[in-house]
Amino acid sequence: MTVQHHFAPAIAMPRPAPSDMLHSFAPLLPPQPRLLILGSMPGVASLQARQYYAHPRNLFWRLLGDILQFDPTQPYPQRLAALTTASVALWDVLRCCQRPGSSDQAIVMASAQANAVAELLTSQPGITGVLCNGATAKRLFERLIRPDLPPERLNLGVLQLPSTSPAHASMPYTAKLACWRAALESHLRPYPRPTPPAT
């Protein structure tokens, strides 16, 4: 299945980024998205692979696979296709920033520049909720995105979920799964599921 990447409107003439800036990816935007999952900024492994959540110990794909019932070990294009089928959009709050290493705590906030998330949410009224992958994504959303939302989108539900990063491994997987499942199902039910085998 071919996944089309639909790009959100660009921020008009963003200021030039220094050469040591890290740059995030284009959004995964289904034709009719119902839910947006936001990270903060891709980690080193993801930037090197040019894939969302590429670190082998990041739980994102395992969690989404368990909830949406797809194989999280299948090739990356098929995983993106599974999100597209479920009407899940995927992006990061930051367009670029300076950050030594992968830790969110190392982001140089003075260098942080936002993606056009406010413009995306304005142009996609079918998105009924935003799920922030971790505390930093939520904090960046409130600081950089919410002030640019139009009045009709200020009541949009924005929920902070437990980070899937390996740096936040203290919460058991089952507890993270319960949080993520409840959030996704509240926006996506009913979502496509594989047909169970005949008995």
C-alpha cells in the first residue's frame, strides 16, 4: 500500500536556522485525519534513519500496533499505512532546534522553532484531539502552538500521554498501553480491525 504524505501549510518565511540545527520530518497526514499525535523532536536514531520513532527501544510502534492491531515489526511504509488507515496523523511540535544528544531536557529552548501545527489544526477540522507523546511535547504545544490557534479551535482536547521514549521506562508497559488505548479509542472508535478467523 502506498502512503501519501500530505504536507501541512508551511509557516510563512521562517527565520534561517543555524547550521547546527536539527530538523524534524514532514507530517504524516491521512486524507481525513481524526487524531494528531505529536512528539517534541525526533531523537538521534530517528533523525539518522529518517523515520518516526526509529529507536529500537522506543515503544511507540509496539503500542500503536497493539491498539490498532498491526504488526509493529513490519517495514516502515506499512506501519505508516496502518496509521493512515486509522486516520491518525503524526508530527512533532518543533520544526528545528539545537539539542546535544536525544534528551528533551537538552533542547536549547531559545533555538526552538515550531512546525505549522496551528495551521494544520485550523485546516483540518476533522481532527478532534491531539495526543502529546510525553511532557515535553505537551509543554511545547502550550507554549508555541496554542497561542496561534483560532478561537474555534481553543477547546480542542489536548492530552499528555506517557512518553514512549526509552528514557522514560519506569512505567510498566501494561500501564502505558492502557493510557494510550483509552486515548486512541476515545477518538477513533470504531477503527478498522482485522477480521477474526472463522471458528
